[in-house]
Amino acid sequence: MKNIVIAAGYATRLGELTKNFPKPLLKIGKSTILGRMLDDIDTIDDITEHIIVTNHKFAHIFEQWAAEQHYSKPISIIDDGTETNETRLGAVRDLLLALDYIDKKAPIGLDSPPKQGELEGVLVVAADNLLFFPFQEFVDFAKQKQTSCIMCHEQPSIEKLQRTGVIEVDEQMRVLSMEEKPQEPKSHWAVPPFYIYLEKDLDLVRHSVENGCGKDAPGNLAHYMVEHTVMHAWPMSAGRFDIGSLDTYYKAIEIYGKD
């Protein structure tokens, strides 16, 4: 299974801090935002490669960073060719670039025989969160369900639910519906930007945009996929820290920068 990191945004809300530097590589203590995530994901046996999709403006910075890393799985950097926030491709089209790269290199499922119980497909993650649980738990859930999966967590605030994806689920956590930024949320299950798409569903992903899927947010794809295949939702076992502004970045340094 490939780990695809969507890191092609321009983080305009962080102002001068990210004007000429990518948010995922901002320092948190001795590491970076992205480094802390990959430290965990790299330990998962199912993961065979980290594929980071970034923009042309920051690609050389990611390349330099990748050359200095010592993860057990190789890191590949994909340049999506954009140079401004106004011309960005959007998270879904960046994911499609990663799938195209994988297919040209070796189609998923054909690059090497899977190990017993190994998942074939992709783990898709946003690059600007600190997580307080291991991704292994999410992978194990997908193995159990044998379907593509999304994460979820209970969000009591209606205001916050109106700014994110919201799902309805049944007793087995099968996703019944998903809505992006609903004015009247149908549940308290919010969806963070972490997904597993199994190989059997990747053709749906590849043709999603041409069939009407929104391009900007990763939740657009999850919404599309819920309507076209069986998906389950894994309730996060602990919290996360979403770094979306200067205030949240400096707070992350204050709280976690000593680690």
C-alpha cells in the first residue's frame, strides 16, 4: 500500500511564514509537522512507499528535505506544476497525479506480491495535522472491513460541523451518506482528511473528476466514493491537532515542541 501525502497547498492563512516555505515542513520541536506523521506511518508493514504531492513553488524544498531523511520506505516527490494559490489543482486532482505516477511506475497490485493479509491500495493523508494515535489502527480497521475507509470523530459543535464533512453511519459503521459543510448536519460524525482507498475502488477514484467529483478538497472525493461504493468509517481512538493558522501553529510549538 502506498502512502500518498497531499501537500500542494499554499497555506495563505499563515502569512509570511509560508510565503516561500511549505507548511508541512515547518518545525515542531526537533522535527517537522510532516516528519512527525511519517515517523508513525513508516512503521506500518503494509506501507511500501511515501508519495508526496506538492506544487512547483515548493518542490525543490521537499526534494532537499527528502534527501536528508532516513525512513525505511522510499520517498517520492511529485510536482503538480502550479506556482500560486489561484492556479492550484485541488486535492483530488493532486491525488490523481499520484495515482498516474504509480500506474506508470508499476500498477498497484503488480509491483510486488502482497504479503499475507496485506492491503493493496493507497492511504491518503493531509500533511498539516499532529495525530495522537497510530495510523496502524486505521489500517487494521480497513483490513477487518475489507472496504475503502474514512476516519471520523464525534464533534458536538454544530458550528464546526458546518465547516467540515459530516457522515451518517449504521451500527457496523458503514457510511450511509456524506455531506460537505452542511448547514443542517445530520449527525455529529465529522470527517478529518485521512482515507484508505482499496485497489478494487481505484478505478472509481481515477475517473471521479470526469464524472463530476469536486476537485478542491479531499472530502469531495470521499463524498463521491460514498455514493459509488461501500465504505466504512473508523472512529478515531484519540484526538488530533489541526494546524491551519498562525495561532494553531504557535500553540502546537508551545504544547508539543518539547518532544
